[in-house]
Amino acid sequence: MDYVQILSAAPMDRIRLVKSRLPAWRAKAIIGDLALRSTLASRALHIPVSTLNRKTREGEALSQDGSERVLGLARLIGQV
């Protein structure tokens, strides 16, 4: 995931990403990029580890709220 590109994306593009709902595997990829423990990251994102694992395993997308939080984290990473 290109975090700088997400940071510089137009607001309407970010809204489209949230409304289309991010796949759960993207959240796990971001957590992996940060080398965070799943429990710590899920607590920060307010997405239970079990939900994240199940949605990843079943190829499902996050909710719009979860997608917005993950996208916000990606934008923060892009600032670094």
C-alpha cells in the first residue's frame, strides 16, 4: 500500500475508498507493515482480532467505520 499516495489523495477519492469498504486483508497488511501485535492494533482500530481474522479468512470487507479507521491509520503512516 502506498501510504503517501493515500495521504495526498483527494477527499472524494478517500470517501470512495471508505464507501467501497476496504478488504480486511489490507488492515492486516498495514498492521504487518508496522510490525504491531494484532491485539494492540485491533484495540487501536476498534476492530476485534477475531473479526479481522474471520473477515480476512473469508475474503470479506471491513465495515465503513472500520475502513475509515484503517484509512486514517494509513494516512498517518504517509505523514512519516
